[in-house]
Amino acid sequence: MSDEFQIEIPQSFMALYTDAGRSKPNAPREVVASRYALCEDLANLLTQTAADTQFKLGIDESDVLARCHQGLLGDAAVVTENEARWVICRLAELLQWKQPVWH
């Protein structure tokens, strides 16, 4: 069995690929697993950067998360807007910070 089928994808991420009223994702499992691995890696990679930014600039956690979110949506974005939101929520979780409020 390949590694991608051994990855447990959280329901919060699966929801990004599941249409309202449906139970199955709208993309193949391989695609969802690949996108999840990318987003999880991004969240983990951002933990030190986010903590350093908060310390160096002396800004609120919510401001750090907002800056990271904007960075994920830049011209060279590798994630969708919904994936970027998931990455930021996961980042907050990893840092034990308050979850962002989306407007």
C-alpha cells in the first residue's frame, strides 16, 4: 500500500473538498491527500516564522496570522484561498493561539 493511503486526513480538511449535502469528496483521494500533505507541511513550516514575527514586532497573534494568510495568497500562491484559511487555522492550533475570525 502506498504512503498516501496511510495518511489520515482530518475532517476539517476533507470538508474543503466536499460539496454541501454530499459525503464524498469532489476530488480523487490521491489529490486530496497530496493537497493535505502540502497544507500540513506549510502550517508546520510557518510555526517558527510566526512565533519569531510576533516576538520581533511585538504584535498580536491575530495580526501575525493575518500576515501569514496574506503571504499564502500572494502572486506565487501554491494553495487555494480555502486551503490558506485551513493552513492558518492549523498554524494557530500548532502554536496554541486563538483561532482566527474570518470575515
